Amino acid sequence: MSSVILLSGGMDSICIAFWQRPSHAITIDYGQLAAQAEIESAIQICNELNISHHILTIDLGDLGSGDMAGKPINENAPASDWWPYRNQMLITIAAMKAITLNINQIIIGSVKTDSQHVDGTLGFIEKVNTLLSFQEGNIEVVAPAINMSTQELIRESKIPLSLLFWAHSCHKAEVSCGHCRGCSKYFETWQNILPS
């Protein structure tokens, strides 16, 4: 089975890329504030792991909300880093590219803590798979770390910390702001995995 990973350049997707070694990676600039830093991180990881990298640019910035878009939080948002239908949008765009590459599996980096967003749950994965299987291409979505914390994923993947240092997790900027939810998770993760 040929596979592609949605590689955001964050800790979770980098660990999964190292662990699963897909033949392709897709990074999408959809108008998020940290897009360029995410792309640079993903390029480095793909070069290190010899993964064919596809960068797609689709400007959806006008549709964003909260931290990632630099806009007021939508009234439906469960958290400040919520972007409406984000994973659904990313998976759809990835599937559109995957079908041109004859790829039939999309790997996403959802982990246990992503369940605070509906599109980070196993139920969402099941529903999006039902939708994809109804259409052409025989493409499925898998989330191999959906029942793991980021720390558990790091241990399971056995990723060298030198690769993990390339991660960019900030939701608000191309240089870590230090106070968004992405930065908080990043710093907390490093505190938990580095020897004291």
C-alpha cells in the first residue's frame, strides 16, 4: 500500500513520518500564520528521511478563525486554535493530490489530546473514511497515534531528538511566540522527555 503523510512540521507529524516512513509527504499552506515555518520544518524532515515532498498552497486565510488565522475566535470554537473544518479540509486536499500519485493511504498526525476537537477523534476518522470510500480512488485515512500522547508517540517512534528539534508547533507565528497552545504543548513535551 502506498502512503502519504500530512506533514505539518509539528512534533506529532514528524514522529509519525519517522516511524511510518511513507513514500510521500504533503504540506499545505492554507493561509495559516505559521505556514512558512511549517514548510521549512517539513522540508528538512523530508530531506533527512528521503521522503518525496509536495507543498500545496491554497489560500483559505479568509475562512480561518482564532490563533492560526490571527482573527477573532469563532463563536463555535472549542479552543483558541480552532480553524473551521480544518482536518476535513486538509484530508480533502491531500486526497485530491494523493489520487494523482496513485496513493491509497493518507496518514494523519492526530494524537490522544487532539480529541478536544471533533476532527481529532476516532469517530471523525471513521466518518471521513466512509466518505472517501464512497468516492473514487479507494483512499483511506489512518491515524496510527490517535490513542497515544505525544510523549508515548515519541517513545514508540524512537525518533532521534536531533530530528525532533526541527519541529515547529507555534500557531501564531513563524518564530515561536511562547504562549499559544502549540508552544505550550511543545515546551511541556520537551520538559517531559529530556533528562533532568
